[in-house]
Amino acid sequence: MATESVDHVRIFDTTLRDGEQSPGATLTSAEKLEIARQLAQLGVDIIEAGFPAASPDDLAAVQRIAREVGTADGPVICGLARAVESDIRTCWEGVKDAAKPRIHTFLGTSDIHLQYQTGLTREQGLEVIRKSVTLARSLCEDVEFSPMDAGRTDMDYLIKACALAIECGATTINIPDTVGYVTPEEWYEKLSALIAETPGGGPGSGVIWSVHCHNDLGMATANTLAGVLAGARQAEVTINGIGERAGNTSLEEVVMALRTRPQFYHIDSGINTHEIIKTSRLVSNYTGMNVQANKAIVGKNAFAHEAGIHQDGVLKHHSTYEIMRPEDVGLSHSDLVLGKHSGRHALRARLRELGYEVTDEELAEVFRRFKDLADAKKTVTDADLEALVADQTQGPHEFFRLVDIQVTSGTMGMPTATIKLENGDGNRIVHAAVGTGPVDASFRAVDAIAQMPNTLLEYSVHSVTEGIDAVGEVTVRISPKDDPRSFGGYGADDDIIVASVRAYLAAINRMIAVTGAGGRTPEGEAATINL
Ligand code: KIV
Ligand code: ZN
């Protein structure tokens, strides 16, 4: 494979659009805004903020991101639109207030998509592309066109479709492997040929070629990098690789591959890699989608050395078994950070060093929890602190807040939980419930107060650090009754029952924020004592 000495590939982040299409990754608009702010900190060039025609809420979320994150020195804010007039006009409504707006429109061009999805002939497909790209360009100077399922599209037809989109004003041509079907070698060949042979799209034309790869065969990152080697100067990616089915190309993998192997790629992304871990955790906490421990770059084990021979080597020199430094992706390297005598200022300073700006209110609560933890645990690590902050600052919509919890369990009676919650009106409600175990009893007590019927789809616990006194992280996923959507929640505490209730409440708060239902206080119920 040949390399080229152009120095910048644009990073187009689609976490808030393709990523949010992952089953169960629904985000509230406040969470989308916060993620968009963090993506801007990370330094992405383009944020695909959503699919404005999908619903009024999606439109509103894109508009807010366009206004608040799409500043003159911020990223391009892009919206997705099917190749139909109403979608394109709604998309423009979504992005037009950004300093740098973009409309991204797409049409399936493979015979499979034409025949089975849109029922168009190839000729009719070209007519749709002509009309939609022309309309988009009449509204916005920056237009991206994607021939969906390009990986399985006949090459001659693909060239015609791309040439037409360019003729009608598209400034970026994105080539998607929608179903994750291609191999790196053929993708390289396909992209090279497309760039060379598409009329109006060659070097010097000003057209930016882009790649968008799915991970069905685990080749999304390799395919994206092959596309970059072939001349693509935009890579479409998501944080943690979330996206439809097996996901999209992961931003952190592409960025760190380019950065770690500059002599091979001769191209960089301009991403502030120190923000990678923080962004990964934010997205994981808000979507409730755990990152697998062995995931490249951002997995819990990505920089852990277990085998004695490896530990020995790294202690002698890190380069023996490390090709990247953990600090480069924003992982802290100090183990013991603060002790029980540390004050509020030291805590704020350490959080700043870790990249977290907290409000005074959040600091007060994190400080209280840090003190409890420092009393209970010999050492409080950066990882412990990050888990507490992630827990404390999540869920911009807090309808229910945990005030107190007491649980009894064991072999001598029925597991019982007494829970006190505060609702959005400031009312404090207590409820006691029994269950098959302490977590079940706690969730039942929460249910009795929150009155948000749901099914628990997933529940998982893992420890942040090693040892019996480690902080526990819990993620849950719930689905409202008679509603296919699902909502994730995250909680962290040195008591895993407390962490579980925090996670469950985060999911319930998210469910209330998105569905707009519930949040009712069950006043006057027999087993409930209002305080
Ligand atoms: O995978 C895909 O083809 C897409 C397009 C909308 C770009 O997500
Ligand atoms: Zn996609």
C-alpha cells in the first residue's frame, strides 16, 4: 500500500447519530449536549449531532448543539437526512444556527438496497441524488453525500452516483461500508479507484473523500485506515466504537494508530488524545454501554500487565511491552492520590488534573463521598475518584435522588431494604420492601416510590481497582413497560448495594427524561412514610 504525505485527516464523530442507533443507547438531549461539548474538547472536526427528521426531540437536540457547541472556533455541526425534501429541510432547521453547518444526505446505491429498500431503478436512484443534493446545496454550502452500502455497490454505478453528487454541489463524498462486509485490501483498491476515476473528484478538485465502516467482521478500524491510505481525508468514527449492530469504527483506535505509527501513515488527526479516556467514560456512562475490558485503547486492561515477565519488562523499561503511554490517552499514572487528611482544594486540584471541572455543589458531594471512601479504604486512587465523579455528575435530569439506604440480608431472614429518595419537588419519601436478595429488595423499594414500571434487562458489577475494599461500578439497563426502548444507568460506590441503587435511579431518571412520563410521588400509600 502506498502512503501519501498529506498531513491531516478530519475526524467526523457520529457517536450522537450512528452511535445512538446502537440498541439501547438512547440519550437525553441534555446528555447529548454534554457529550457534544466533550467531543469539542477532544478536538473532533465534525460532530454529526443527530437525525433531525427522526423526531421533534432529535431536531431540538441538534439545534441546541448547533447553537451552543457550533461556535466559530468549534467543530462543524452536521445533521443526517434521507434523500427526501422534508428530511433535508428539517435537517437544515437543525444545523443552520451553527457557525459551520453541514447537511449529510444519503441514498442506498447497491442493487440490494435499490431493489428491496427503496424500490428504485438505478436511473431513478440517480434522479433522487440529483434532486436531494441540489436542494441541500441550495440551503447549505457544506454538503456531504453518502452512497449507502457502497461496499456492495457496483463500481461503475458508484462512480456515476458520486460524480453526480459532486456535480450537484456535494463537498464531501462519504463511502460507507454499511454492513461491515469489505476487507482492508479491497477497500483500499475501491477507494483508490474511486478517487482516481470519479469525474470532478480527483486531487485538486477540493472534494473531500471520507470513509464510514461498520464492524460486523471486526475489520472496521483496519478498513478505515485502508481508506485513509487510499486518500480519504475524513474518517467517520464513534467513541468506543458504538453504532448499529456490531458498531462503527472506534475513534480512539484510528486516532492512536495514526499517532503511534507516524512513519507508516504520515498523517495525523489533530485530536487531543489526552481527552480520550474521559470521553470514553462519559459516553459509556450515559449510554449504559460497558466497554469490554480488553477493548483496545480504552478497555480496563488495555494498559494492564499481568504476566510476571511482562511486569518485569515494563518495570525495567516501559517500551518492552508498551507501544503507547497510558498518559497519552488521559490515563493517570499516579496510584495514590489523596488521603483522608486531604482538603477540598486538593481534591478540586486533583480533579482538574484529571480533566474534570465540577460545580461547587458537585464538589461538595464528591468531597463528602471521598472522605467516606478514604475512611473505609487504605488508598484512594485516581480511578476511584474518576468513578465517583462519573457517578456524581451523571444524569443532568435528576428526578429522584438517593438520600439514604439501609439493607439487611443473610441466611436468617428475608432480605429487606429501606430506601429514602428525594423527588424533583424536594419531597422525601421512604419505602421498605423485601426481595429475593438485597439488590432485588432495594430495586423493589425504589419501584414503589418511583412508580416507573420496567423490566430489568441487564445488571452488572465490577470493581474499579483490585482488593476487597475496591470501589464497585454497577451498570443496569431497563426497558419501560410496553416500550421497546431501553435506558442505561451507572453507579459507583464502595458499597455495591448503594452503587446498584444509584445505577438503577440513573436509568429511571433517564427513562423519565426521555419518555416524559412518571416522576410521580405516591403520597398516602400504606407502606410509604413521607418525611
Ligand atoms: O452505515 C451507513 O451507511 C450510514 C450512512 C447513513 C452514512 O450510517
Ligand atoms: Zn453507519
